[in-house]
Amino acid sequence: MAMTKVFFSDLKSGRCSSVVEARLLRFWEAKNVKRGGELMWMDLLMVDVNSTMMQVTISAGRLPQFRDMLHAGTMFSVSGFDVSRCAHNFRLTDSSLMIRFSETTSFQVLTEPVSPLPEEAFRFRNQQELIGLANTNTQLPDIIGEILSVKSTVCDPPEEKNRVMVTLKLERLIARDTGLPSAAPLLKSYAKVETMTIAKLNGFIVSAASQEIDFLCTGKVVRVDTDKGWCYVACSKCSKNFQRTETAFTCGVCNNSHAVGALRYRVEMAISDGTAEGTFIWFDGVLTELHGIRASEAAQMLAEDGVNPEDTRLPLFIADMEGKTYTFQVRVTAYNFTEHHNTFTITCIAKDTGLLPVDDVVNNGDGDDNDDDADNPTIEPSPAADDQGGTSKTRKKTGA
């Protein structure tokens, strides 16, 4: 007996034995970088005849059965799958449901669908909604477009589903050749970082709800805290602080008692903008880009017999930052809303103009928002080097 054909919009939670015809738009690997890039699952984005998009997940254990079939643009018939709710913080579509492949799933290439399947699909957002999504890390757009004009193809009032012609300006946010984010000019207008005084920044973490957001500040360095040192020996794999013994370094995050160490910057400075003063931490990526000198190179210039690098005096080029004014980006995280908060982390700096265009932004790359020599590991995106043109990231916070 032939199985019933349904649409993505008909799906309900539970096992589905009906057939859905859909086109594969994009797919990418989800990896756990805390476990050496271990593959967890493959995410697929598919669209049916009604232009309804659905997230599909294939677990790593079942992936070998389907991996060679996955090519962007291919049409499939899918049946015998499970339907479950999406994670609230990682929704790829407007649907609250997603498909999970099971042991009974049939996934067959389709050459002649019952009805033509769309070759692309879009989610429509107005400008205010896009601004609300900026810096939230809850959406993974692949292409962003702006509607420039709309006109009808008929002169008479519409009676049924008359078509309209729409002129779109599109920008791809993910480079298809490398899988790395591109500097899409159109996105810049929606991902602006709000400028904030230090006084308002201090007030924000007291009055606002806990969240992750970026702000742009400008201030003068009034003091470099020499008591906290200027560097630390970090795990070369996770960039977190070591536990030192007489003969070896131990990384508690990686659970490695013979970890390889790397010297990294960590400098606390008091910065004032005339409204208030705050304590800001400069980490390795920011200071290396600013001065063009790695922490290990700075340590060699200050080398003293029998003295650990982190116990040496402050490098002159860091001491000379006192009295200078910088424009920088600050990332506020859940840590900043706790009672233990007393520092902010500088994630980017601006050069010369005080602006932060994408090409001039210096990424910190340390991801440590605490003032305890970085206890929390950074989790980075894991691009899939295939023909799908997409990337995915596993986030430390539960909550994209």
C-alpha cells in the first residue's frame, strides 16, 4: 500500500511513517571541539513544495548510511523518521519542530517529484527584527537580502494566488569555498554594536537581565595593574590556565597531566571615559595585534635567569599604554551579572578612526570573561569542508 504524502507543515511530534518530498538546501557537520573535533551529528536544511523549511538531523552513528547521498540541491523522498521539538536556542527555521533520522528512515533520491520543489527558501524579517537578532547568537543566517521593489504581474485586483515580482539584493554570509564568515556589507547595518559610556556599562549589569551582548566604549588608560602580572602559561590546546608542578603542566580542562604550554597575555587596566572608571582585561589576541609582539617574544626580551616569565617585570610597550585613549569592544556575558563580577573583557580594538569595520576588528580569541585566569573553555565554530556551503557551531552556553 502506498504511503501517504504529507508536507512539513502537517508534521506532529512522534514517529512519522508518511512520505515528505523535499529539496536539500544546505548541510553541515556539528563537532565537539572540546573533544578534539569529535563529530556529533549532521544538520540538514530542507524545503518542501510549499516553501516550508525544516531542520533535519542525522546522528554520527547513522551518518555513514546517508553521507554519500548528501549534495546541496538534490531532491529526496523521506519517510520513517522521528519528529521532535527544536532546541529553543538553535532554530534554523520558523518551525518549532525538527526531523531526526531513525533506524527505520528511508531517504531516497527523487528525480521526478509530484510537484516542482523550490530551489531556495527565505525567512522574512523586518529591520527591527533583524536589529533585535544582532549579537544574540540565536540565528544562523546563510544569505541576507533586502527587498528593493515589489510590483504585481496583473492589472486587475487579485482573485486567487496571483504572483508578484520582487527585486532582491542578496549577500551570502558564509563563503561557499572556505566555509568561513565573509564580511557582508549588508549585514553591517543590522549588526551594529551600541556605543556606551563606562558609567552606563556599570549600570547595565546591575539593572538589565542576564544576557550576552557587545558594547563599544572609548576611554583613557589611567592605570595598569602590575600586581596581577601581564601573562600566564596556558594550555596550547584550550588556552586555559595550567596547574604547575615541578616537572610538568597539568590542564584541568583537557584532563591532561602532560599538556604543552604557551605563554599568553593577560593584563588588567583601569580605564576612564570621564563618566566613570572600570577594570578591563586585555587578553592575548588583542594585545598581540595591537603591538605586533607575541607574549613569548616579549618574555624573551625580559628574560632573567631562574625567573618564570609571568614573574618578570611589565614590558615597556604595555606600561606605555597608560595615558593613551582607545576605542574598544566589550563583551558582556552572564558572568558580568553575578556578584563576583569586577572586570570586563575587551574582545576587539579599533584602529585610528575609532570605528570597528569588519576588516579592522581584532578578535580576542581567548573568550575568558572572568577575572580568574580564564576558567571557561572557548568553543569555536566547526566548518564542514564539503560542497554544502554551511557551518555550524557548538556553543558553550546552552542556548543557536
